[in-house]
Amino acid sequence: MPDHRPKRRIHLSKLYTFSCGRSSLQTEDSLPIGGPGFSRTVYCNEPEKHQETPYRPNYVSTTKYNLATFFPKALFEQFRRVANIYFLFAAALSLTPLAPFSASSLIAPLVFVVGVSMIKEGIEDWHRFLQDKEVNNRTVKVHAKVGNFVETEWKNLMVGDVVRVEKDAFFPADLLLLSSSYEDGVCYVETMNLDGETNLKLKQALKPTTKLHNNESFESFKAFIKCEDPNPNLYTFVGSMDYEGQTYPLSSQQILLRDSKLRNTEYIYGVIIFSGHDTKVMQNTTDPPSKRSGIERKMDKIIYFLFSMLVLIALVGSIAFGVKTRDDMPDWWYLRPDDANAYFNPDNPALAAFLHFVTALILYGYLIPISLYVSIEIVKVAQSMFINKDQQMYYAETDKPAQARTSNLNEELGQVDTILSDKTGTLTCNSMEFLKCSIAGTAYGQGMTEVERAMAERLGKDAVELQNLSFEDNDINDQVGTEMEIKPHIKGFNFRDKRLMNGHWQQEPHADVIRMFFRILAICQTAIPEEDEETGNVSYEAESPDEAAFVVAARELGFEFFKRTQTSVMLHEPGPTLDQVESEYRILNVLEFNSARKRMSVIVRNEEDRLFLFCKGADSVIFERLSKKQGREFGEATRTHISKYADAGLRTLAIAYRELDEEEYRVWNEEFMEAMNTVSADRDAKMDAVTDKIEKELILVGATAVEDKLQKGVPQCIDKLAQAGIKIWVLTGDKLETAINIGFACSFLRQGMKQILITLDTPEINVVEAQGDKEAISKVSRESVRKQISDGHMQVSSVRGNDDVFALIIDGKSLAYALEKEIKEKFLSVAIGCASVICCRVSPKQKALVTRLVKEGTGKTTLAIGDGANDVGMLQEADIGVGISGVEGMQAVMASDFAIAQFCFLERLLLVHGHWCYRRITTMVMKSSPFNVYVLFHFYYITS
């Protein structure tokens, strides 16, 4: 059916960044295609050609059992209990003439205990099956020849199929992006389910395929892809595509991963390259594990001990019986020794003793407490009900109570030693709010952070008193607060200061600087405005929550960004007469923010034909680029404010600008375009060198301070858990700077902590990476990580016994080497010696590997908590998995052992329910086992 939807005409590849849409820098000759690990071939739009070498179907299963394996695997799980093995053995013997009582008295309790446990396992796995069924039965439009696209269930998709995915839909498999509703073939992707990040990623198709912009254009489409084999690496892709007689290199910029979502783009076309369990998200999952509590494992040891006693008692009695039968049986004429059977035959006392031994093992079986297992199962179910019905763990906003999804691990909650937590959606609310700012050396903003509130509690002061203390230097308390107009809360904006609100900023001494500050916030960004047709309100789709908060703040203070075209942005801003006027700023260049540059810049031309460079970034980077003549006028005051904001747990960025000379810009732009069009391994280095030439002689305007809103009660919860002696690790897919800021915000990191930073983002490593030699990169990186870990180990070891407190922070690239066999023990030793550990930019598989390292390396109980699909492996690997029923879907909850709606409920789950569950179960075990021993000896005394 023809597609009459109008094409969106924003050329985002020109608008956004010099790196967007960049193909791999390698030519096909340098790609390792065809070698080990790079042997996959895909015939685009011809899935039938893969029948000779069939790839996995797109059906996925996360269940522990299926119809064929349920009974054998579930029975195996039940007979991991030593007591069940004994009673199975006794039940088998009870069917023989050796049994002293009927077989049903042994078989019935065994069948009951095993049956109830298997039914419980089956119900839990049934819920996983229903979730898989819902996912597999989702539909997507698939090309069915002759240019027609038909709705097809995900489970029926094949490698090579061309699919059309609509806005706000999930990608059904790993796709190669061919085209989108934008002419440039770009699209926005939300990867929350993969790495936990809420900011949107920009992807771009290869230029030759962007012409495939409607259904009919795929009627004769053919292409051939050679690429890497299925692997769990989310951030890299190597491949090439043969199309229309040309070979084009592919990179991760063209790959759309399963379980990520299409955002802010009407539709995309893509071809499936990995399906089902070959997709990267499924490669990062692990099979559902079988978890047993520490009490069960200890009970096995108790059963071994009791069984040894049973064997000893039966053996002693049988030997005595054999001796008696041999020596005294001939004199017991009333027992007819001349006609005795094998049980009492004086001519064969050894056989009689053996038969008596077997009978005694059954008869004295009361020593093995099968009734205890039944009682424990009943108590565990009751304890699960206590957790499920706890009103103090009920979250009314989402109508979510706490849920014990398995009763096997209740008592284990009271033995947790280490918590491994996700960040986004678990500790935070996935929202950023503009709270404070410093402009022209003056601090503005009256809002308070979670860290400041916690500080007030520690100082024994109320929030108002602390607020007065924090602003006494600026003497603003008489001007703000009481006269403020009460307005409804606006997402992303929690700023309150009468001096700036309602246009009052124009009465400030440096009104021209304030105007420039908010103009930079409104222009130096890559957001897309969307207007609600019914209400007329403008909302923003941004690549990061920080950026969204900035444009919202600028709008609320009079500088509204309302429209973006291919080459410009449009603002409503105050004019000379205070009326709102419409202004257009042409975007000439956008220099992207990344973890290496730590800054973002845009070069614009205003309506007066003046050239400006607007820049925002980390204060350490911006301050070293300030002009020595006029750029540092507000430097000292701004630096002081930034320090205060950081102490309050806020994320800060410095804001600066410079006016450019036309000739200077012309010469620089020629160099910039030349570097951007370079196809070589040192392209990034050339780009950075060119951008450094223009991002200098800046004039400082001020700084922003935004708060990544924590879930309610997170700092207090972490503080209580720390007081209980529980260690907390944060494993996140976020960037290093983001993770550190959140650490301070939730009191996980504190001022005065000595940070041990392990990273491969160093100039030495960057030089080696630019050369492209993989072996050299691996060798140098491994040695760098080894050295940094050794240095950290020396720091931690040298101050033991002192009051120094350390925090370990490591990024994902370094973690890959730190988890290698030769290094991981020392890495764990350093981590254990630190009060806090943060692992950032980690993949889902790395989360699971870190969890396994802590669990096996310490031998103590670990608990993992998360809310997204990227946390599933971590939850399954830990001794206890806790899912947050938040905004990232239900994947984490379905893979968890317990589910709660807010992180703060973890305090009650562990310190209340965990304590009492453990105490009840251990008391029952301790009182039951001696009772069985007493009954046995009493019975033994009577029978003997």
C-alpha cells in the first residue's frame, strides 16, 4: 500500500554533530570479515536463501523449563536436598519385605513435599512463559514481496527480512537501519532496556539506502551483508554491505538493537541481521538459575550428620544382633531355630545382620526430619504472605505492593552482605531538574537537594535553617520565597528566585550577562521541540535529561526554544522593550559533547550577522579555555559556587561564549571540513585538534546546577543499610561523570573520600587506539589496568587502621580486563577494601560477571537490585534478585525473587522481614533437630 506520509526534512546529520552518521573508519580490506568470529552473511530481502545454513528463529524463551524438561529438571532440583534422597531410598526399601511398616507411610510424605515444591516451581516458570508469549506475539510490518508490508508476529521473523517499525515501538530483532522518516536516514533510539540510560541515541543509515523511503522502493531491493558473529558486545559492530555494486563499511551507528525503542521518528525501515537468541540483548542474558538459601545448604550438612548417626546406630545394633543370632539363637527353641528364615538364621548370621541393618535404617528414619521440611515450607509461605501484605512497602502512586515471587529465599534476606545496585530507575527517578545557577558571579536559586536535607538532619537543623545558611553570603532571603508566586510543578524545572523570575532579571546589575546565559541554554543543545496540537504546549525530546532541563529552564525564564529547521533554531526571547520577539539563529556547526571532550559547542550566526561560539562543559575544561584578558571576570566567584553545588550533590556545567571574526571562522571551517572528511584511523585526533583551535579565548558567563532526582528516601535507606554493615556497589551503564554525581547525591560517595579511579580514557591509551592495532591496544590496556589496580591495592593496604575512606570507580573498558583470571582477585581485594564501589559504562553481561565475582570471591550472600532488562543477568546471578517495578518494564521483576516499587523499601525488606524470617527458620531448625534425636534414642531404648 502506498505510503503517503510526508517526509520529515530536518537534515540532522548536518545539524547535530560531526560524529553522527560516521561510517567505520576501516575500509573493507581492513575489516576482519570472513575470519574467526566474523563469518555471518545476510541476504537482505531474501530470507529464503538462509535455509541452507539456517539461523536461529526469532522466538525467544527465558523460561527455566519446557514440557519435555520440566519433570526431569524439577525432580533433579528437589533431589538436590539430601533429605529427599534419603527418603527416596527409604521409600524404595519400604516396597520390600524388609520394611517394618507400610510403604504409604513413607511414600505419601515424600510425594507431598516434592509435589508441592514442583508445583511452586511450575507456577513461577509459567509466569515467565506468559511474558515470553506476550513478547513473541507482538507484531511488526514485514516486507512480503511486491512492495507490500504485512503484520507478522515477532516469532515468525527471519534473518534477511525487511521490517518497518513505527514510532514508540520496540525493535523486534537486531536491525541494520536502511532509512527513516527523515531524509538523512537518522532516527532517535531509546536504549533504556539495554543500558539503563534514558537519553536518546542518534542513529543514521548509510547514505545510499536513505532513498528507500517508502514501501514500494523495497520491491526490488537486494543487498548482501558480511558481519561479525553473534556476540554480547552492545557498543561495537563490524561489517560491510554490498549494495548496487559498491561495498560500504558498517558500524554500530547503523545498528538498532532488539528491546530498544524508536523515539521521535515516525518510522524506520531495517533488515534483520541477528534474530532470537543471537541478538545482543539475548547474548547478554543468562539461563534462569536454581537458587538455594544458606539455611537449606546448612540443613544438608545437618542431614549428613544425622544420617551418619543413623548409620552408626543401625550398624551397632545390627552387629549386636548378628552376634546374638549366632551365639544364642540355637538355645531359643521357642523361635524354632531349625526352621528360621534368613532374618534369624543362626547358620548365616552375617546375612541376618545385614537385613537387620537395612530394616533399622528404615525403622530409625525418624531421626531424619522430613516433617521439618514440611513445616519450613509452610512457614516460608506464611512469611511470603507477610511480605506481600506489608502496607509499609505498598506504593500507592503506582498501586504496587511488595511481592515475594519465591518463598525459598525469605530467610536469606537477613544474611545479605553486599548489595549490587543499578542506578537509573533504581536509585533515581529518571528525571533531571534545573535547581540553581551562578550568573556573573552571583548565585541564584533557593531549591534544596536530597544531600542538603540529609546534611540538615545530621546537623540537627530543619530545612529552612540550612537553606538560610547556604545563602547567607548572597543575602537573598529577604527577596525570595515569601513573595514568590506559587506555580504548579513543571517537569525539569524546580528553580525559585524572585530576582530572575517573571522578567525581574532585567533589573539585575548584569542583565546583559543574564540574557546571554539563558540564550546559550536555549541554543547550545540538540533537542527537538514538539507542540501539542490540543494545548499548544511545547515539549522537548533531548539526547540527555540535562539538556531537556536546560531548555525548559530557559523557556520558563523567558527564552523559549520553539522551532528547529534544517539549519537554524527559533526563539521567543525578550526584546529591548521587554516584549517577546521571535529570533532566528543559524546553526553553522555543532561540536558534540562526549566523555573525552567534556564540552559541547555550537557556532551560530544571529540576525545581525554576528558570529558566536556558545559552549557548555565541565568547569575543569572550560576554565582552562577562558580568555586571560576579559574571560575570567567572574571566575573566582563562579568556581566557589560550583564547589558549593557539587557539595550539595548537583551536576554542574560551566557556560561560556566568544564572538568570532569572519576570516578566523572561514579558515577554521575549511580545516574542520577537511578533518571531518578524512577517512583514516586518526580522524578523531584530527577533529579534536581542529576543535581546540576555535574553543579558546572564551568569556565565562556562569554555571548551571541540576539535580538528578533520587527516589524518595534513597540517601536515608543507604545510610541505614551501611549502618547495618551491608556494603553497596553501584553498577550502571551511565557515563563516569554521571555515576559520580549520583554517588554524591545519594550519599554513596561523600566529600573527603579518596577516589581510586581506574579508567582507560587516558592520552597514552588514546594514542595506541588511534593506530588501530588490536593486539597492541589489548596489551597496553591490560597492563594499564593491572598497574592502576596494583596502585590502588597499595593505597588501600597502606592506610589500614587509619580513618581514610576509599571509593573505587572503574569504567566498563577497564572492567573487561579487571575481570580476567589473572587480575580479578586483586581487583576484588581492592574493591573489598573500599567503602564504596562504582562500575560505570558496564554492559549487562559485565554486571552479571561482577556479581558472580563478588558472590564467589567473598563467599557471602549477595543481593542485586535493578529495574530494567539490562539488569536481568545480574539479578539471576546474585543469591537474591530484587526487581523494581518502575518505568523500564517488567523484565527485571519477572526475573527477580522479590519485587518492590521503590528502592527505599529495601531497608524494611532486609532489616525487618529478613531479620525475622531468618530468626524464625533458624529457631525452628534448632528446636526440631534435637527433638528428632531425643525421639530416636527414646524409641531405641524402648525397642532394645
